[in-house]
Amino acid sequence: MKFKIDHNNRIEDRTLEYLPNECSFNMFPIVENIDFELILNKISLSVRNNRIIQLWGFCGLGDRMISNYTTPKYEKGDLIIEETLENGFAYSINDNELPVFININTGWVCIGNPIDNPEENTAVEFIKNCVAIINSKGKLISLWLKPERLPKMLKVNIR
Amino acid sequence: MVSASANSVAQRFRYNGIELEESLGIDWYKMDMRQYDPAIARWTSIDPVVHHEYSTYSAFDSNPVFWADPSGADSQVHWEGNLETTTYEERMKSKKENVGKAKSGNNPNPYKAYFAQESKKVSAILNDMALVDAATTALEAKDSFDAGIMSFVEDTYTLAESWLQNPLGTLATIVSGTVDEIESTTNDFISSGYSDPGLFMLDRSYTAMSNMTLNDWAYAAGYSAPGAASGIFGGYVMSGVRVSSLIYTSWNRIPDISGYTTTRTVANNLASRPFINSPHTIRNIISTGRGVPDEFFKGGRNWVTPGTFNGSEGIFELGMNTSTKVIYHFMFRSN
């Protein structure tokens, strides 16, 4: 599945939260009128006019995911899907389950590969506190999410 | 004249006029050639006269009402007032003749009485005794009946699976006949009060199996010589019904999801998941298996199963705590 980024300084102004008792990311205000969905693990990326405008979904977070990875540099803009897909359905981005990493110091959660960031990769903050990294071929490498707060159950990782 | 009711010695002579040895708690009948244990309906030693068609321990050809064996050597029958010792072939021939006479209703012999004693349903077999095959042994009949019972149950189970996955499609396939038959069955479903066509067909099948006569089971099993094994026959019928009821019961053990709810996250995004409002879809998904326990959601289990939505084939993913009836994840990935 191929993506592209448009660094137009535009950003969807929504709030991302993580609900520990539901093990899910939730976003508000909600956009109900969408064209189709893209699925990353169990997270849904809502698409309208080929732009990803919101995301939500089940994503369990646990201690074993704690790491020190940090986000690459990013700019505001649009994350655009470069596929012709039929409206009303949900399509998988990844074939296999992607790993999840949590930096409890910065509050960022990474879904995907946190270290595959050569210079030719591009990062975009397409929704407030939501960053996507794509490579030169338009493949989504990782999705970084920063909810309002992480679950309290996560232990402090002292190294 | 000696009366067993008044004479303690006479009281020891019971079945077949043979003495019951009660000393040391044995309780065996002391025949001439060997001893008979009534508790297990078997001889306690091998048959001195070898019959290849029977176990050397079986007694009275497993039909103690019809056959006698006062010596323990060979079964005998009172035939038209005379006690005769017959060969196996002669016995089978006589049974066939008895069947014919029973069918015509002019021979009230113990054979028919034995059937009636075993089960009233067995008497229905007398109406179809033209199927009697003198060469078929009790062992062959047993194997045939077992295979037939399991084949019937397995076929029904397989059909039940397909019903629950694709009820209406399977309904048309099963009622493979005239358009009228399909319409008739469909109308039955609509007027049945069932909301689930799969469960409707499963119930209907189970009812049909429960109402089957022994003769019906005989046909299902391809069993053609029930004469020698009517007692076993009755037992196998009950076994078949028990097996099918177990499968039916286990199949019916799909968790009750009525009144299910969703997490707030899922509830906020129902517009993109209209199938969440379909208990039938959810029940179908859950029926595919027990689900994989989720690592994070307490009590949650995950199901992944192929399906169709809006004419598109794909994969349903369901995450649900069936105890609290809360759905935390539900999506359809289109192929």
C-alpha cells in the first residue's frame, strides 16, 4: 500500500487519548463521514478524499514494550493514500502484526520499525500528536502516537 | 408334585430348569457342559461346540427368550412344540420364515414377542423384514450399524457447521430438490420464530433424529439382518441418539451474547461498523471456535474468521469478553 506526504503545514486538530481499561486509542472530535479505513494492526486510520484524518482502535500496551526510541524530525502536513480503493470497506496496511514500543519518558508510542530512519524517509505530523514515517517507495514504516497520557500501570524504566 | 414355592430344593432350579449355584455368592447356573452367569448373560467358559459366527462365550445366541441351551453345548428352539437343535443356517432360515409369518400376522412366535419386549419401536422392523439377510452376522451388523450411526451424526454435524456459516446458502443446497421444497422450507423458517436459520435447521435435524424409529436407523446403517441382534440394535439406537444429542448440546453451547455492549472507543465509531448491530453475525463468528485469549483485555478472546460483508469477501476480526458481553474490537478486512 503506497502513501505520500504533503508538507503543507496543515494538520487535523483532534485530541488523542488512550483508554487503559479498553486498551484502545480514542480520538475526538469524531468524524463519522469517511470514505474507507486503513488498518494497522488493530488501529483504524479513517480516510476521506484520500487523506488520513483520524485514527482509533485497540492496541494493548504492556511493560515489555518499554523502550528508549524517539521520533524522527517531522513537519505538519497531510498523509495521503495513493491507492484507488472502494468506499465502505477497511483495508490492511500490513500483512503481519507490527511491534509496539513505548517511550514512557517522552510519552510516544511507536507502531512499526522505530530505527529504520534513513535520510530518504519522510515524516509527517498529519494529526495532532500523530506522526507517520514513509520510505522513498511510499511504504509506511512506522506510526508514532502520543496520547494525552500513558497508562499508569507502565513501570518507570530505570537504566 | 413338587412346588418351588414350598420346597427349598426346588427353589434352586430356575431358568431353563437348571440349578442356580448360590454358594459362595457365585450365582451361576450349573449346566451340563459349562456354567452360565446371568449377571453378564455370558458363559463362564468357551463353547464346547464351536460356532464361528458367535463369540464362544455368548449365550442363547443373545436371544434368551427365543433360544434355550439346557446343556451349555448348543442353542435349541422349541419349534412347533418340539425341542430341536439346529445349525446356524437352519436358525437363520427359521428366523426368516418366522419373519415372513410374523409379517403376515399368522405366527405369534417368541421371536416377535422378543422384539416387542425389547422395544416397541423394534416391532416396526417386522414390517420390513424382507431385508433379512441370513448370512449377516451379529458382528457385521454391529459394525454396519456403528458406521451408519456415526455417518449420520457426522453428516448432520457437518451440515450444522455449514448452516451456521452460511445458513441461507446451505438451506438451498440441502433442500436440493424442487423450487417448491426450497420455498417450503424457507417459509417454515420464517414462520418458526427462529431468528437464526442455522439454529432452525439444527433443531429441525435433531428433532428428526430423535423421532427416528429403529427401522429408520436400520436403513441409515444399511443394516439388513436385525433379527439376531435386536437387543444390541436397541442399544445402538440409544447410543446414536446420545451421540447426536452430545454434539447438538456442545454445538448449542455458544455463549449467550444477548444484550452485548461495546467499549466507548468502539461505540464512538459505529458508523463504519454496521455489522456490530448484527447479533447473528457475532454469534456466527463466535461459533467458529473458542477464540484466542487476548493478552491485554481482561477476559477477552479474539476470533478471526473469513466472511462476507456488503458483497465483499474478507476477514472478520472480533474481540469480545463473552462473560461481560463487551466487544472491544470488531472489524471486517476486505480482501
